[in-house]
Amino acid sequence: MNLARLSTLAFVVTVLAAGLRAQVTSVFNTSGFTGAATVISFNSLTTDRTIITNQFSGQGVTFSGTTLYSSTNSADLAFFSNPGGVIASTWNGSSPVTPFVINFTTPQGQAGFLLEIWGQDTINITTKLNGNVNGTVSYINPNPANNSSFLTAVFFGVKDTVGFNSLSITVTGSLNNQFLAIDDLRFQSIPEPGVTALLAAGLGLTALLRFRRRSAA
């Protein structure tokens, strides 16, 4: 292969690397989601402390890692304005533990949920694509070190321009008691700039090689 072609390939590799670089940002509301988003309500789990694993696989999501449980605790449900409903929680009746993992059947561009964590604790969401870490976003509950000032759950999530097929979720902070509760998990696939860059680079390579062949001829 001649030097000109090597130079062209190096340019393409550079473009691809720039296009595929992960850009992970926090999401604090649902305005970026469209009607095509999937929303998982846990109300179909009618009993308390049911282990949540593959009950929602038909909707494209499963749960693994440290166990999530269904919860009908009225005190927690009050934060979600979901009286008589069901939420998901790390609380198993004795001690909560994270991380847990949300697995998606197909790559997603953004995901989030309504969230309850204790004051001064931080939730960390790490996006992964095929096991490779893209990035992490974090949210700290600014309230005092208890739940007394909670009125409603807050929405928190992540957007990843590369795409992800799993989320690893942990809780840290001054209390670091690993407790969290979630409801209305929302996720959606969005166009990935990495794919766009790949297509553009491929077309550019083809055009450049054709140009060089014509010039040589």
C-alpha cells in the first residue's frame, strides 16, 4: 500500500475515533424522550419483595447484579405519588445493597427513572456498551441526611451519544447506606453520532480512493 493510501486510512481512523468517543451527560427531566420511549412501571408486580430479574424481558429490559425487589412500602410510595402501587427498591427488609445492573436487549441512547435516595447520598450511573465503560453521571440528594424533606421523587438519568446496553448503578455518600427506590424506568434508542461518523468516513474513504485512482490514471 502506498503512502497516499496510508495517509487516507489514518485520516479515516482519526475521524472514526472522534465520532465514537463517548459523550455521557446527566438527564434531569423527561423532555428529551419522545412517545417512542419505553416506560416500565413496576405495578404489575403485585406482591412485596419479589425479586426483579426478567419479568420485563418482553419490553427489552432485565435486571441483574445485586437484587432489586418490588416494594409496597407506603412511606416510599408516597414520594412517588403512587398510592397502592409498586416500586422497585434495594431494600429487602434487612439491609440494602448496590450496585445493580439494568440490561437492555438493544443499545439505548438515554434512560432514566423517578428516584428516591437518602439525603446527602449520591447515585452513580455508569453506562456500558458490550461490557466496556463509556462514562458515569452522578446526582447527590441535597437534602439533610434523612428523607424528611422529600416531597416527591426526582427524575434522574443518563444520555450517551455512543449508546449503551447496560447501566450499573451504585449509591455512595455520607450515609452510604446503599438505599434507593425507583419507578417508571424510561429508556429510548436515539441516533448515534458514532454510527453517523462511521458511514460518513466510509463514504469519504471511497470517494478519496476513487479520486486517487483517477489521478493516477
